Amino acid sequence: MYRPTSGLDSPRFVGIRTFMRLPLITDVSGCDAFIVGIPFDTGASYRVGSRFAPEAIRSISAMIRAYHPFHKFDIFDRINVADVGDLAVVPGYAESSLNRITQQLLDLLEQSQGGVPIALGGDHTIVLPELRAQVAYRKQPIAVVHFDSHSDTWDEYWGEKYTHGTMYRRAVEEGLIDTAHSIQVGLHGSAYDDNDWAQSRTLGFATLTLRESLDVGIPATVARIRERVGDAPVYLSLDIDVVDPAYAPGTGTPEVGGYTTIQMQDTLRALGGLNYVGFDLVEVLPQYDGPGQITSLLAANLCWEFLALTALRPS
């Protein structure tokens, strides 16, 4: 079994930076889950720089220990996890990068026989090749739980079809998403017009805006997500801008308001037992981070929650 190097055995500042100091490997055939960086940010519409997020998240993740006090287990006693490094991308060329990401992820899924990828973005465009790879491997559409300030269901930006604001529409058009079991959670901020969130519902998603979520509370939010997903295979995608920029300033399109750190943790911790097939954490921009690397630290800890959710999957 692969395990992180403990801070009790070696100081955290020692060694090559992998996620939680896990082994760096290329053969995932024995892995239940694997960490993979996707340093692509050509799809960004405002600030760029999330190509540097996998490095930043890995670096600060050295602070995280293996035992999860809320769930009361050592994650790595339950699942075998390693870090496979970063996928190759083509900076400045969206479609070429998306094709390469799809093939590399598909290779990893086949090699691991359906191991769960935890992807460190990168901008949110990467969810499209992630879903392409999942559907190519599983031969069926995948449900999506999407935490975000934005719906990311616009048709195009400046005549371009492949950006971080259009990929969920592309994924629906390509038949990748089981929309009947999918939900977008945390939508908030300014909008172009009344259609910004309505277009998601037209495409088949359920939506739960941030205000609706806070009005009903976190337990009811979790219940809504669970009811929507059911036992469908599900991909969880989390844009860090769903968290209030007071807690996560290092992102490309920040929106005032958002979940607090503890609300985001509580939500994820209550979502155990779903049939997860993959996760991503996207839109961290280290160069806009606040003091103490707070956005990268939050991102690393949310990915730790993803590992716990992987360990809680039904047999």
C-alpha cells in the first residue's frame, strides 16, 4: 500500500513536492485513487495563472496528516493512493490540449481499472476532457455535482466554444452528462442577464443558488444533492470561487460572497457514500493568493476531503 511520508518520520520541508508527500509513480495499476495535475489555463476569460496551481497545492499539502478526525479513520488504511504528476498540455491551444488530456486520463483509468482521479486544475475547462475520458471508459453518461459561483453553461466567449465558461454546455451537447442526476450548487454573484442560471435548468441540471442553499441550511443542501444524484456514478467538480474571496482570494473570477471554509468542509463531509468516479479542484491562482497561501491551503484540504469521500464509496 502507498502511504504519505509522515511528518513524524521526516520534516515536512524535506523531499520532492507531491500531494501529501505520497509516492510519485507512473504505474497506477494498484491504485484505488490517484492525484493528477492538469496545469491548463488557456480557457480562462479574465485572470490567468492556474497552470501553477498543481504545484502550489502540492507544496502546501505537506501540512495535511493521514487521519481524518471527522470520519475517524486513516484514509490510507482504506484506499491505495499515489501521485502521478502532471498531464502534458499545449499552452495557448485549447482543443489540442483537451484531446491530449482526454487520452492521458483514459490511459490512467484503464491502467487503474477505474481508479478515482483527483485532478488539480487548471481552469475549469478541464472538466470537459475529464468527462470525455470517464464516458469513454465507463460507456455511459456521468452525473455531475458542480460547486461554483458560475453556471459555466454559456455557448461561447468571443466566438470561442472551448473556454472555462462553456464546458458544461459542450459536455451536455456531447452526451457526457446524466443531467437528470446532476446539480449545480452555490451559484451567486453578478450576471449577464436572467438567462445565466436559467440556461442550466434548460440543459437539464437542477440548480441550488448560494442564497437558496444558505436559506435552507447545509443539511438540507446535502439532502438535495443526495436526492438528485441517487446511486448514479457521479463526478464532483469544485471551483474554488464558490468560496467567499475572504477565504479564497486566489482565483481567476472572484465573486463577493460565497461559502465559508467551514461550510464547504461540512458540505463535503456529509456527502459520503455516493458512487464517486472522479473529482477536480479548479481555478486556484497562486499569484493572487492571500497571506499564508490560504487559497492553496484550502484547496489542498478540500482534495483531502475528496480522498475521504473516495474511501467512503459503496463497495
